[in-house]
Amino acid sequence: MPGGGRCPDCGSTELVEDSHYSQSQLVCSDCGCVVTEGVLTTTFSDEGNLREVTYSRSTGENEQVSRSQQRGLRRVRDLCRVLQLPSTFEDTAVAYYQQAYRHPGIRAARLQKKEVLVGCCVLITCRQHNWPLTMGTICALLYADLDVFSGTYMQIVKLLGLDVPSLCLADLVKTYCSSFKLFQASPSVPAKYVEDKEKMLSRTLQLVELADETWLVTGRHPLPVITAATFLAWQSLRPSERLRCSLARFCKLADVDLPCPASSRLQELLTVLLRMAEQLAWLQVLRLDKRSVVKHIGDLLQHRHTLVRKAFRDGTAELEGGEKELQGQGLGPGQGKAEAASSSLDLPEGKRPASPALLLPPCMLKPPKRICPPPPISTVTGDEDISDSEIEQYLRTPQEMRDFQKAQAARQAATGVPNPP
Amino acid sequence: QAQQQQAQQQAQQAQQQQQQAVAAVQQSTSQQAAPGASGQTPQLFHSQTLTTAPLPGTTPLYPSPMTPMTPITPATPASESSGIVPQLQNIVSTVNLGCKLDLKTIALRARNAEYNPKRFAAVIMRIREPRTTALIFSSGKMVCTGAKSEEQSRLAARKYARVVQKLGFPAKFLDFKIQNMVGSCDVKFPIRLEGLVLTHQQFSSYEPELFPGLIYRMIKPRIVLLIFVSGKVVLTGAKVRAEIYEAFENIYPILKGFRKTT
């Protein structure tokens, strides 16, 4: 291409731009003489434009998957495999992890949080497919603190705008009960303690439904209720041999951890069953207690809907009605209603079923810990005068200051700590 | 006499405008008085009987009532409002004292101050009346917590500023602002939280494995409510008292819907 130059050898104007590898050269197309050569090395000022940029400011961060993210994605897949989840779950969980990683708050988070994020993604996937997986299980597998997990979980649900369904109780019962090692005899489990899985499952499900209906599940951790229900179901299927076995021993036999609240859930469930038993005439005469009622759980569960309706009166309507009565007659709500209930029945004293108890969550049935008096109506305007004497009560006298300084110096001398800046 | 009539008509017109404005505000179905050429008695908001008969020859627009217009009651009719007023439990406010402070001096010279720089970079000061706690930073900014009303928070902040003044600093009282208000109340019936999270899932978060209450994020007003199975409700995130009341009036019908009535 003619560019206005002449070959120094042959004088031709046919000069061509022909690069020799990366070096640009101007060559005469007639005689092959190299007219000019490009510079192989760059000067410092040239290099100023090519100076290195930090990774986080380059586009490389967005173009390729960082090592940390790769590690996280591997952990997600590993966790899914350990939990033996279907393969579709793996892809969903990985997608959530990648989605979360796009947010700068997550990208710059500590490694501990990224580790917990792995668990969060798997948990959300399981919840959306109604696969019963508790947060406790995930935290145990990741060796993570539930507090850290809860913070990250709430954050990620909000960040990704996800709709996570609640834990399905029935599925959790089935999974959890199946993990109890009581379905086959072994050196640690004698024959009298072995139980049929289907029978135990169905009875546990019924007991959990009963607990749900009588306000024992709302607001509480689901697992201890299921543990208590499983224990009662197991005991009631062969009460003669199993009544002597305690809840703690039962969990040890079954090789399952005993959650702390399970014992109080057990007591609450037994109280409900006792109230139901009082409605059955042939059980009322037996004067059952919390141990003997276990023998009759089968009967009670068979008629549970009727018994619950008879044994408990609607707590919510009661509270309203009771309050009005209190205002009108000066009677306590329980007192008034109990009299009404007993007078409506024809049975003589001693033979009539117990007057219905209030169907309320246990926290509403307990007496309040401390009675909070209504706060006095404040007439503060915010612009009142502040007296000097009131402020001076908060100032130290010179003597106090000297004492304080002496005490501080003595303490620092004793511990050898330098004064704080 | 024509002038009198004119003046009366003007007064009636002004009243008509006022009544129309009030009608627009009230939003409830109220009888709107229509000018009746037939001389029909229009319905008044406060249903006061006519005391002045229309003058012959004039079109009665709005007969003048004997007493001036009474203030109109709030928009929500009494039958719908809950009758429960949330109690304020905590107010957090900030104020700028407008000068740099030496926290060591404050900790030395004040009786009610606590300063542990290794734990937290501020002096923690407390006063007895109103019972509050303040965090005082070396930049001169201060956070006041624990008051039960906006006025109490302001008074407490002023007292802290006075203490700092008496300790020898040129403290001022700039940009006092209420940052957060927390209220609580009791609806007195149990609530099925599982049901509430199903029907209001876009606002609710209920994780019994983590926390026993349901977290409800209301959009208008922007308030977060903690709803418990016992019927107790905690409302937080408000900048003004009205937001708490409005949020509770919004949630109460929703909660009533979850009362089980057998």
C-alpha cells in the first residue's frame, strides 16, 4: 500500500505493512527490504497506560467464577450428597448459591458466613420441595452455630426475595420416627421394646395432630413435640412392659438425641390426654393419673375429635365472655362458666364429667409472672426547667474524683495494664 | 335588610364550603345536604334541629346553626376500631451536642458514667428521672434510649446535655430526632401463626425453629410487628406515634380473622 514512503534500496513506493510475529514492520514488496521496524519493548510512559488493576476492580471477577465461589458450590453438592437428596435438588441449591454470590454483601462476607450460606441454600431447596430437613441437622453437619445460621438464613431469604414454605410437620414425623432404632431386636434393644414401624408412625401422627389442635405446637420448636409423641405412642402400644421406661432411656435405646423441651412437652400432652379421659364415663371412674392414662391412649385417640370438643371450651370466646361477666357481675370468668356448665347437666354430684377447661396455649394458662401496673399518665412536655441540684447529683465531688483516680492507679499497677488511651 | 340577607347568604355559603371540605375528610357516608329549592330541611352532620326558619324569598342553602360546627370524629367508625391502644415501651433518639468531648474526663468526673474503651468507644451514662440510658461519643453525638414517650426522651436528652455542660464542655442541643419507637399491646386471644403465615406469606416470616413469634413486615406504614401465639403484639420501627397506632389498627382485623370460633 502506498503510504508516501520510498524503499531506500530500490526506490519503489510499494511499501506493505507486514508484521513479523508481533513486531510491526514496513516492507518493500519489490525487493523485500525492511524499511521500518516497530518497537519490541515499551517505554515506561507507555506502560503507564497498561498498569495492573486489582482483581476486585477488574471485570475478571464477574467473568469467571472465583475460587471461593467454586469451593462453596462444591460444598453445596457435597452436602446434598451426604443428605442423599434427589439430583434435582442439587441443581436448585447450586443456582441459589450462585444467585446469592452475585450480591456484593455476600461476596465480601467472611468465610464462616459463606460456609453457613451453603447450608441455607440446601435448606431452602428442601423446604420448597417439602423435604423435611431441620435447621438443627444442617447446623450439626456444618459444625455451625444456630445463631450464625439464623442470621444468614433470614438475610438470604430477604435478599433473594424468596418464598420459603413452612416445615411440613407430617413429613417430619415420618422421617424422624423412622430414624428411631426400635424396629429390630438388637443387643441393646430387647424384644419387648421392639415395635412395628407402621403402627408407631400412625399413632405418633395422631398424637402430633392432637398436640397441634390443643395449641402445643404453635410457637414451639417442632422436634421436641414429636419426640414426646413418639415416646407416648411407643409406650401405649405395649404399656405393661414399657411404662417403667423413662423418656431419657427411650431416646438412648433408640439412639436419638433427647431435646431438652421434650419432657415438658410430654407433661403437657399427658395433661391434655387426662382431660380427654375425664370425658369418658368408663375412664372417669378409674381416676387416672399421668402414668395410667398411657394404657388408654388407643381409645382416646380413636375418639379424639369428640373428646377434644367436649373436654375443652373455646378459649377465645371464653376470654371475651368472661371479661364482660367480670364487668357485669363481679364474678371470675371461670367461676361463672363452671356454674353454668354444671347446672345444665342432670347428673348428680360426683358423676358428671369435669367442667370443660379452656383451650388455650400453655403460655396463656399460666398465671402472669409479674403483674405490670398500667404506667401513670405522663404529663411531661419535654421543655421543663432542669434544676441545677438535679444535675449536680450526677457529678462527683473532688474527693470522690481523687479516690477514683487512686483506685484506678492501684488496679492498673496490680494488673500491669497501661492506661487506656 | 337586603344587606343582612346578603351577609347571611354569604355566611351560609362559607359554611357550605366548610361542610363540604369536612365531608370530604370524613369519608364516611353522611347525608350531604342538597340545596332544596322546595324549602326542604337539609340534614346536618351533627343533626342539630333548625332554629332559624328560612326567610321568605330566599333559597335556603344551609340554615345557620345556633352553635359553630363541632369537630368531626375520626374517620374510622367506633364499631370497627379495636378499642386497644398500644403502649409505648421504648424511644430511641439522637442529638448532636455540637462539640468534641473527652470521654476520659467525663468518666472521671461523672458519677453515673461508665467507660470501657476496650469494649465500646462511648461513655454509657444513666439518669434516674426519666429512667434512661445515653451513649455519648467523643464526636459529640449522643444516643438516648429507654424513655416511654417522645417528651420524656427529649427531657432526658436535655438533662444529659446539661450534665455534659456542667462537666465543662460547651455542649449545645442540636438536631434532636426520634429515631425509633417501640410499642406493645395484647389482643387477648390466641393466634394461629401457621395460618397467618400461609395467608400473608409475602409479609410474614414464621420460623418456630428460630423464634417463637411471627415477624410481620407491614409496608404501609413501614413497621415491623412481632406477633406471638398468646396474642401479644410488639410494634417497632416507627418514627412517630401515629405509625404505631395505624399499624395496629391495620393488623387487628387480620388477627381477628384467625380467632378460632367452634
